[in-house]
Amino acid sequence: MNKLRYQEKLKTQYNLEEVKKKNVRELNMLLSENPIMISYIEVFEKINH
């Protein structure tokens, strides 16, 4: 039971990492289209680190 729960937890952490990477990519695309986004990117990165 504990082992299963641990595996689920690992899976969730991995998924969160994937989501973060995806969000950073999307934000970078927005940034290239819209320079005003720079401050939002900086705030987002501070929150994630």
C-alpha cells in the first residue's frame, strides 16, 4: 500500500515538473509576441524558484 502511494506521489511530482516546463515555454512564446509580458515572466519565475 505504501509503495503504491509512493509511486503515485512520484508520478504527481513528475507531472508537475512537466506542467511547469510547458508553462515556461508558453510564457516564452507570449513574451516573444508581447514585450510587456517581461515583468509577468519574471514574477512567474520567482514564484517557481
